[in-house]
Amino acid sequence: MLGLTILSQIFLSLAVAILIAWGIAIYIGEVNKAKWFRKRKKFSILGKRGAFGDVVHFGYPCTIQGAFVTIVMLTLMVLSTYLIFTFL
């Protein structure tokens, strides 16, 4: 146990979740993301994203593969958050 504060654990969990989403997005590639996920067509001024936001934005799953990727990604995020709060 490192004795991290709750705030440190929250920020570490957020950073790990972003890294998981980024890693999975890079691994499956843009072509598969376009096939497996559907993004909204309309964006307001407040909904615009930068280059990093476009990479980690998946949209909603529209195929079985997309649902599987979503479940795996959420499972990894929950597991990493549990491990951070339990052991750090």
C-alpha cells in the first residue's frame, strides 16, 4: 500500500481509463471503429473534439464486435479502478 489519497487514486484511475481507451482505439484501428461503432452526425460548438478526442471517441456499438470491444474496455476500466483503490 502506497497510501495514496482518494484524490490521487481518482486521478490515477482516470488516467488509466484514458490509456485503456486510447490503446484499444489504436489497436483496433480507424477502419474497424468505423465498421463496429456509429458516431453522431451533428455536433454543436460545445461538442467539438480535438485530435486526441477523435481517437478515443468510439460512438455507440452497432455490431456484435463493437459490443464485445465495449464490454472488454469497460471490464478493463472497472478492474483497473478496483485494483488501484484496493492496493494503492
